Amino acid sequence: MDKNHPLYKLTATAVKTRKSHKVWKCPHVERYVDANFYAFSRCDVLITTTNSRNTVSYEVGFLPWGVGTEVCNIFSPTECYKVSSTGLKVTIIDYDVKVFVPKGTLLEDSKETLLAIE
């Protein structure tokens, strides 16, 4: 097992986030459903994905956080946004997956690990 491989680092970040947020204690809540976009949450973790190779952008208005909360993508820790009164605009390109958590809960070791991938 190569712990420096990008896929290992990606998986490790997802697992650490899952554990630190104890997502198994919260129900799966669908936040946005469309033919090309799906968003759901568990606790304060929002998972967004697409089945499209094209760029897709959606405003997710039904969120687990309040207006003004700053959230970041665990796989690209510098990608952070503030939740507005209309929600969170999520743009995904080419089958990507984004997982957002409140900035203050972003894991420090994940930041270092994923910056090494980029």
C-alpha cells in the first residue's frame, strides 16, 4: 500500500472526515436532486456529485448550516464559500465530487495531505 498515492490520500481524507463528524449518527438528508446533480448531507457534512462530464452549477438552498457559515471542500481545502440567503452555489466539472464542511472543522492534516496531491 502506497500511502503517498493520490487515491490513498483522497480516501484517507474522506474516512477521517467521516469519523471526525460522526456522520453515522445523523440521517441521510437529500438536499438537491436533479438528473445531473445530487446533494445530500449527514450531520454538518454536505456531499455533492454529478453524473455529467460537463460543468454543472446548482444553488443548493436547503442546507445544514445557517447564512454566513463558511464551508470548505475537504478535497480542495482552499475552495471555501460563505452560505448566502439563497444557499450555496456548487459548481462541479467532469464527474467530480465535493464534500463541504464548516471551515472550522476542516482537518489540519487533510489540508497538508491534499495540497501535496495538487
